[in-house]
Amino acid sequence: MTYSTAPVPATICGPGALGQIGREAAALSRHARVLLVADPFLETQGLLAPALAALAAEGLAVSPFTAFTGEPKSTHVAAAAQAGRAAGADLVIGIGGGSALDIAKLATACIPGAPDPMAYALAATPLPPEPLPSLLVPSTAGTGAESCATCIFSGPDGRKLWAWGQELKPRLVLLDPELTVSLPPALTAWCALDAFVHAFEASTSARSHAGAALHAHHALRLIPKALPRAIAAPEDLAAREALLLGAFHAGVAIDNCGTAIAHALSHGAAALAPVHHGLATALGFGVSLRWLVARPTPQIEAAAQACGCPCAAALPEAWEDLVARCAAPLALPEAFRAVTPEALVRAVSGPECAPMLTAHRARATPEELTGFARAMLDTAA
Ligand SMILES: [Fe+2]
């Protein structure tokens, strides 16, 4: 079997990496005009100030865009692109969680290309040949948006959509653990568990290959060790750095091989009521893991060993132990009490989820899917 691997963005990693943003941005921007897409939370907490000062010190004119909340929408991307175009930006910087990074990535295409990102939804039209360069700084360790070619966003009808292209990847990623220490414990856990599932699913699906497993197994070694440390001591910069690296490499893994059934359950749930992506994904993984490891493959065994388990059969207990050490109960929000297992199975069975639902060699029967859905919904507060 042959396989190909996607490019991995350049990184600068370690405490204080954000301090290099001015010099690096100046090297990427010919006209010294920058669109900065940043998480509003970072602005209100004063965490953007050092980056803004570093950019100003290099003589860069910065147009900030922080007018978004929650999951990214096509309207957010269009507004960010309009701000960038009005400012004559030739570089886009994204600082924040996955939403900020996805808005920044897609704005790189919409500024020189179509003003409405719906033009690029589901590859409706090709991306412009030369999107603007971008520099991304994740403030959470989870989505891997900084290392993959996909942007997730909602369209006008609320449906989750994607845009994809190697052109959307950043020129440079700054992984600075100091930026993540203020993340509350529950969000730290949900984001890291999402990254863990990225690595596990990318390395165990039928699409998996050795080039992706290299990155996925590295993430599987890092995250289970680092997450309990980051929860117990939020300012443990070594643990925070390991989580950022784990999420980055897990993002590389899904960039190559995609996700699987836990993400199908997560996306299906998100279509029915608001829920944090990492929380829903961790729940989807937990309810389907025993079913999956009862059908072991060499890839599942290898992933188990990367996690430090002697064999695949030991994975469910290790997962439950990891979740227990997060001190963040995994439970769906109250709105899910009105959702039936049948409704969740219908949502999971839609065309958007099909590639994830069928990614593993094992296929869940309708009865098994209903059981997963019921187990997820039973957690609703
Ligand atoms: Fe995910």
C-alpha cells in the first residue's frame, strides 16, 4: 500500500513563543498591514496586550476582529474578511481557540477571493490560488485547527459545513503554553480529550497509515500523561506545552486520516442542541470504546500501546481512569433531556456524518448505534 502525507506547518514552541510574534509577522507581511482575529475572551482578560505591543513595536498596523462568540459562522468569516479587505491586510493572524483559528484561516481565502465563505463550503468552488499567509496561535490545546487544512463553520441554516485546502494552512504556528494557563479546568479537559480522540481515531480508522500514526502515537503518548498534571497544577507549563504539542500532532493525524465514530456521535449531538465539541466527542468515545476494542485490529492494538496500555482490552479502563482524573464530569447539557435516542441516531446517520460513521473497519448496527445514543443521552443533567 502506498500513502501520501500532507505538509506540516512550521512551529515555534515553548514558554514565551508569543513574544516572537512581532518579528515573525513582520517577516510575513510585505505591507505591514495585519488582520488580527482574536478570541474576545483573550481581549477582555488582557491577554492580547503583549501580542499587540510586539506587533506595534515592529511597525505593523493591526486591525483587530473580535466580533464573534461560540462556534464559527459564515457571517463571522465574511465580517472578518471585510475588515481585512478594508484595512488592506496582507497577513492574517489568528489567536484563540478553534473558532478564532478557523475564522482566520478561511478569511485568508475570502480577503483576496469570494467575500462570502459559502462559496467555499463543501468545496463548492475552488479556493483562490493565493490566499493570504497566516500565523496562528492556539490558546486551547484541542482542535488542532492550527495544523490541519480544514475549516469548520456553520452556514445560514445552522448546518455545520467545512472548507478544505492545503492553501488554508498557516505559514507559522506559535505554541506558547503560557497562553493556555488561564483556561478553566473543564475546558482544559474537554479540549485535551478531543485531541486524544483525534489521535486515536486517525490512527485506527481504515484510512490510517504509518505516516499519520507517527504523529497520532506521539499525541497518544503525550496527552494522557500531561492532562492530569495540567488539571492538578494549571500553571505547570511543561504539562501545558505537552498538551499543545499533543493537540498539534493530533491535528496533523486527522489532516491525513480523518476522524471516526466518536466524532459522528459528537456532530450528530451538536446538530440537536448546543454542546461543547470536546465534551460531546469525549462522551461519544466513551460510549463506543468497549464496542470498538471488542473488534481489535493491529492499528487499535498499536494505539493502545502508545497510550501505555498492555493491549486494546485495557483501553476502556484507562480511558475511565483518565476522565476521572480530569475532575470534570462528562455530561450532556440539560437541553438533551428532550432528545430521544432515535433522534440522535437519525442525526448521526445523516450524510454529513457518514464518512466518520463508516471510518473504522467495524460497522455499528442500528441497534448498537441506538445503544450508544441512549448511553450518551443518559448523561444529560
Ligand atoms: Fe474533534
